[in-house]
Amino acid sequence: MKTCIDSEIGKLEGVVIHTPGSEVENMTPGYAERALYSDILNLSIALNEYSQLVGVLKKITQVFDIKKMLAEILDNRVVKMQLLREICNHEGIPGMEGALAENDASTLAGLLIEGVILERNNLTNYLSPEKFLLRPLHNLFFTRDSAMGMNGKMLIGRMANPVRERETMIMEAIFNNHPAFETDTLNPIKPIHGIPVDAKATLEGGDFQVIRDNIYVIGKGVRTSTQGIDFIIENIKRQGRGTHHIIVQELPSVPESFIHLDMVFTCLDVDTCMVYEPVVYGLSRFKTISIQIDNGKVKIDEQPNITKALKKLGIDLKPVVCGGNEDPWVQEREQWHSGANFFAFEPGKIIGYERNVHTLEELNKNGFEIFRASDIISGKVNTDNYRKCVVTIAGSELARGGGGARCMTMPVCRANVNW
Ligand SMILES: NC(=O)NCCC[C@H](N)C(=O)O
């Protein structure tokens, strides 16, 4: 499949997911914060909820599974040794690649995701407070963040936290080597010759949205830095073709539910978006900056907010308010549990958590029919028969990991949108 992401809403043709495994339970409460969770999770409940998401995705598109694809590329010895060397050097255990390589491909894929226990075979290891030599990838099921489709390329993330860095190495290896994909990767740690990258450059997929082929909205906050966005600008400048626009939305640094742009703003349809009102329109004034790149020349100015900035570019989105218009407490409660984090699988057809009832009611008032995942999976409801709908999945446990439906999906190809 050729990767092709020119919008947030075009009909989904392929999506990358990861079914949570033991890595989500491999932590104690004391480690939850370092693992970037708001709480410790129960895997069996999380899996039950997750099966609703995957069940729906399988009904509507081609689904690619990271663990399976990783095992497949690890069957190639050159790819295996290259990836292991990169991981071991990066994680401060150079020389361990030989021992790890002795595992068969599928066991090794499991170890790289679920973690490798530290053997207490010398004094340093015996006294170490760490349980793992290679730590589990607790957040891999949030596939959105470690790589992102940018038109015909896959942009590899540069994670703000070390606990997620191995995810980017795995994704780059998959996109570069798995026969299922035809793409070019763009990686801030391996920039194209001549493109400067600041050491402070960070970039995560939750902050990155392709609105139209030449319009991007990017969140700038605790996960994506100005230097990370400058890397994107430099790459666009280098392409030198036509005019591109980047709208940058500053995000609050606390609480952790504002980590990414997609926790406060997601696109739902050609004319509708979901917003967490206090951050996107509130008086607190988190800046919205518009950047125009025109044949290599960069022009920057400030805009009142994302939707006004998009309107100037010919995209007129009506905001639906997360939590509804009535009560700021309700808005805050639902935003906390990913109430603004919707994943569009077609224009006007979206997936989100069923727990955020006020947000769903607001969507319903705006013409979205509401269906349970189970009705889609069983075939009782066919979304083709509706112009606008929201498919709801359970999310009591998954939401504690800190994300919703958009965070758990990495689209690799979408059809063109009829704007
Ligand atoms: N796009 C997203 O907002 N992803 C959610 C990531 C949650 C994960 N626990 C993290 O903090 O990175």
C-alpha cells in the first residue's frame, strides 16, 4: 500500500494498530507517571474495550498490526541486526544485540514490545531498582504518536519522553522494510542532508494534523517543540513546490490531558470539528500562529484561533463543543477522558468513547447518529447507510492510559476528500 495522508477525514484505506499486551500491566503505581499513564491499567478490561475498536476498524478498512509486522521484518537478519544495534546503542546496552538476536523473530518482537527482564547476574544489576533491561513499551497501543502520515511520506516522531523512543525505531524499521508499505520515511534524527535539526526538536503524531494536502495544524506544547515544527518547515521549504500553510496552536502544559493537540481539537467532517472550548477559544490566550511557506519563503503572523485561521484558507469548520455548551465542569471532565479525541474513518463518520455522554449528545444535536461498536461489528448497522454517525467504544480502562480513538490509530492511507 502506498501511504497517502492528505486529510484528517478522507475515507480510511489502511490503519496501523497495536493490541495492548502485557506491557500495559508491567508497572507498579510508582512507575505509572514515568510510564505516562494516569493510573495503572487492567489488561483484560482494556483488551475487552480495545476489541471493540479493532472490531469496528476491521469492518471498514485494512488493519495492520505492529507486532505481526515487526516479527515479519525481524525474519530478515540484516534488518534484525540493524534494528537491534540501533535500539541497544540508544538504550545504553551496546553489545546486547547478539544475545537478543538469538531469539526467533516472533519471540524477539514480543521482547522488544513487552520488555526484557534485567538478570541479577552482577552487583550493579543486583542492586538496580529497575526490573527491566529493556523497558516495556507501555504506550505502543497509542500508535498515533510515533509516526505520522504527511502526504506521501511517513514522518517519524521524535518523542518528548525516553520511555516512548523505541516506538519510533520500530515504526521506522517497519515503514522502511515491510513489503506491505510503499513509502519514504522522514526522520528528524536522520535529516536530509543540509536540513538543520535542533537538539530540542520533538514531534509527536498526536500534535500533527494534515487538514488538506498543503495545510497542517500542529500543536506546540509539552510533546512537540517549536524546533520540531521548524524541522517540518525546513522540509517543506526544501520541497520548494507551491504554497503550504501550517497553523500552530499553543497548548497548556498542565494538566496531562492537554499533552497533544488531538486532545482539544479533532476534525470530524468537511465542515465540522470537535473542540475543547476553553483551550481553543478561551480567554487564557494560548496563541494561534499561522505560517505560510511560499516557494521557500516563510511568512508568520498571529491568528485569533484555529477555526478562523482555517477559514481564511477556505476551510470552514463549525465547532462542536466537547462536553456540551452548558457546564464547564462537564466539559473539563469529558475532555480529561479524551472526550475531544475522535477518529474520523470517513467524512462525518467518527469513533469515540461512549463514556463521554454530553459530548455525544452534542454531536447528536449536530446531526450525528450514535451507534454502538457491537452493532457495527455484528452487521446490524452499516455505516454506509448514514451520512453522519459516531460509533462508540467502551473506554473506562483505555482512557486511563491517556488517550482515545485518534490516539490509538495511525492511518496510512485515506481517499481524497470532496471538499
Ligand atoms: N495522541 C495522543 O494524545 N496520544 C495519547 C498518548 C498517551 C500516552 N500515555 C502518552 O502520554 O504519551
